[in-house]
Amino acid sequence: MPIITTSDGLPLSYATRGDADGAPVLFLHGFPLSSQLWDDAAGRLPQGFRAVLPDLRGHGATPPAPPGKDALEDPDPSVSRLARDLGELLDALGERRPAVLVGHSMGGYIAFEFFRLFPERTRALVLVCTRANADTEEAARARQIQIHTVLRDGSVAIAEQMLPRLFASSAPDSLREHWRGVMAGSDPRGVAWTLRALARRPDSTPTLPTIRIPTLIFVGAEDQITPPAVARAMHESIPGSRLEVVPGAAHMLPVEQPHAFATVLSEFLSQLP
Ligand code: MLT
């Protein structure tokens, strides 16, 4: 994968697919996954679009800290840092046009932050199995426990915790196994850095009514992590948004129902003003 260097010296890996001059579609994967989540959808974009597929800080091929630095000593892990990485990636690609942001779960939290930081660079939002609210105190405490777990037992322990809630009952074992491997292969310090950032993320609920750009919301009908009721509430708060509830999918919708996902996404992109 090609690499850009962010302003704090992090080598950020990314891929691009589709028309080299196409309008940018920035795909943001969830935690603790990688840009592979979008393999199928990115290969099926309509003409005139280019997929930009970063491995977010601490995930996939992107390390959690610049060379010589320790992610565990970062005083300020944040979704803001993750959103600024994306602005710097677009800058490095020479991309000044506003981008469509497609954010899965954690990627959605980052998309909200990107929209707040760079409204003029945000053309449309696609919110996939995500939520607007911040962590409750209980959820933030659970992340502290996960940080201890991942640093003691490795990322495989987090993969085992998450796996039972990620997929719909009908998902094949091969799909579960594949993603178990991706999660287990994550850098434990990257997982810990990200858990700290997620626990401190701001509440995006007040942002929802201010979103006046085309917005598509996806949710898996069987999603337990960000259930359909959560997606419906976001839909009601974002003026003019579209909600798509996909049967036969849970939290990993883009890989559980890749055809349905790519079809609706392509239709949405093709209709953008
Ligand atoms: C994700 O899928 O990105 C995570 O479940 C998000 C989270 O832990 O809040």
C-alpha cells in the first residue's frame, strides 16, 4: 500500500480504487478492522468516483504512533487526530474537492468529527452501523478494562470478545474466521490507543440537525452493537436523510451483504447533486 506521512510523522497507509480523476469517496473502517472492509464496495463504485481507503491510525498497515514514539505515551488520543489524518491524506493526494465520507461504526464517529472540522470538504455522508452519542460512563469504563486486556493478552482477546456480536446468525463461519484473523492481527498498542480515543469522543447528537448535506444511513437488521432503533433516531434528526435497514446483516453489513450495500451506495452516489 502507498504511504503518506502525517504532520506528526505517522506513516499512514492507504489504497485508491476507481477513476483516478474521479470525485473522492473516503471510506473509514470500524474498530479494530482495516480498509479491507470496503474491498467489495470500492470495486463497484459508479463511474466518475474514486475510492480512497486508509488504514486508520493504529489499524491494518498503519502503526499507532510515529517511528520512535510510543502510542501508550500519547497524552491526547482522539477522534479529532483521526479526522485530521484524513484531511492530511486528501491534501497529500492533491484533493481539494469535497469528499463523500463513508464511515462504518468508529468510522462514523470520525466522519462526524471530520464534518465539524472541515464542513467545506464534506460533500455527503454515508453512516454505516454507527451512532452519534458519546460513550456512557459504563461504556468508557468497559474500554479501560479492554485496554488492560489487550495489553496483557493481545488483540486476539478483543477479537474473541467482539466476534459473537458482529455477525448475523446466517453469516458463514469462513467470514467470521477471516475477520477474527484481521482483528487478532491488530497491533495491541493501536487497539489501546484507539480505545482511549473512543472513550473520550464527543457527543455528536447536537451535530445531527446541522447536517444539511445528502446523508444515507445503513444499519443491519440484526445489528446488536448499533441497533436499528439507534439508526432510526439518527435518521429522524438529520434533515432529508435516507435510512436503509438491510436484512440478513448485523454490524459487519458491508461484508455480510456486499451486493445490497454496493447497490444502494452506488445509487446514492449517482444521484448526488
Ligand atoms: C466499531 O465497530 O467500530 C466499534 O464497535 C465501535 C465502538 O466500539 O464504539
